[in-house]
Amino acid sequence: MALTRRRTLLAGAALGGVALLTGCSEDDGPDRTEHPLAADRLRRRSARASTALLARYDATLAAHPALEPRLRPLRSEVARHAEAFTGERAAPSPGGGTDDGAARDAGAPASGPAPQSSRRPSDPRVPGDERAARTALADAERRLADDRAKALTTAPPELARLLASVAAAGAAHAYLLTEPAG
């Protein structure tokens, strides 16, 4: 039986729910850290990873403005993830878009690629082909979701719930990025 998009997303949501419920456990277990500094380091590391992923989305949007309708909602979610880890509002994307897209003029074009001279060395490289650019984003989402799932075992319960939720969202993003347009 072929998996439809709806079935796959529902299965991903179910897996995310299981991970979330696992994080809700009252049992701290021997591996769970109770040290506030370790939890703070994990939260900061997670925030940096979300911010780096956000930069990758921004670079991809700048290099491939035609992908904006497809990437804008995912980018907004990643911005909310960074905000959840830091408690600070993430910066709006280049090109004048807002994170939630509500105030954005749907007909306004996205900004084009940054000139080579204005590129910072830390800016992520974006493949020239749109499909390859989406695949690179999907790979980044998948790696980050895997890293967050691994961190669940040592995170305190509240942070574990957040990590599980964000990891499930990242897995869904990876799937949506590899889906054919349509």
C-alpha cells in the first residue's frame, strides 16, 4: 500500500506524540540531568542549531526566490523553534517577510541572492539547483531532528518535551521538503 502524504504526516505526528509522552515521564532516570547548567548548555546549543538552520533557510530563499511559497511556512516554524529555546523573538527573514506571513504582501518578490562580496564566511552554501537546495535543507532538518532525539535521554523533562516536539517538526519538515511540488 502506497503511503499518502496525509498518512505519512499522521504517522509522523503519532511518532512525535510518543516521543512527547516519553518526555512527560515523571521518572528522571539515572541518565537525566538535574544540573541546571547542563540543561542551560543544552538549551543554548539547541537555540544555536535552530538559528543556524534559520540562516540556511534564509540563504536558500535568497538564492531561490521561487521557493518562497514552499519554504516560508517551514522557515516560520524554525524561527518559532529558535524563539522557544531562547525566549527571544527570531529575526524576520531578509526580503521583508514576517515570520508568520500574515502581514506580508503575497505579490511582493523575495530578495535575490546576496552579492558575493557581501556574503559572510559563515553563510551556508546553497546548491544552484532548486531541487538540490531543497534536499540540502531536508538533510539539515533530518540531522538536527536526529541530534535532538538523541539529546532527549539526558534532558530534564520540560526540555525533553520541547526537544521531542521540535524533533518531530523537523522530521516532518524534512519529509515536506523532499515531496514533489504540487
